[in-house]
Amino acid sequence: MAFEYLLVNFRDNRMVRANDVPVGVTNHILILPPGDYVITLEGEGFTPDHQNVELDGTSPVRPNVTIFT
């Protein structure tokens, strides 16, 4: 099975959810199967409230970088 790499950046460490399933913590590379995801963070005080990402063609040195502010 192939894997893809996602890096969700945020100023604090927060739990990251992919399609409403906890998958790890912000500011660390997360490993997920290829596909389309709705990425959200737990808690409040960030924007946007979610991001749609497609994970395909990533690598550990070139993850998909998704930024919340």
C-alpha cells in the first residue's frame, strides 16, 4: 500500500482530524493513504475552519503542507 505525507502547520500543537478521524498532531509529518480529505483541527481559534486536501505524489521531504492561522 502506498502512503502520502501531510504536514499541518499551526502555531500551537493541536489534534489533526482527517475526515473527522484523529490522525496526529500539528507541526509533525502525518502518514495517510492516498485520497481526498477534509482537514480540521480540534479546539477553537483558528482559520479556516477546515481545508480540503488531495494527497497524491507526496514524499517525506515534500509533504503536502496545509496551514491554519
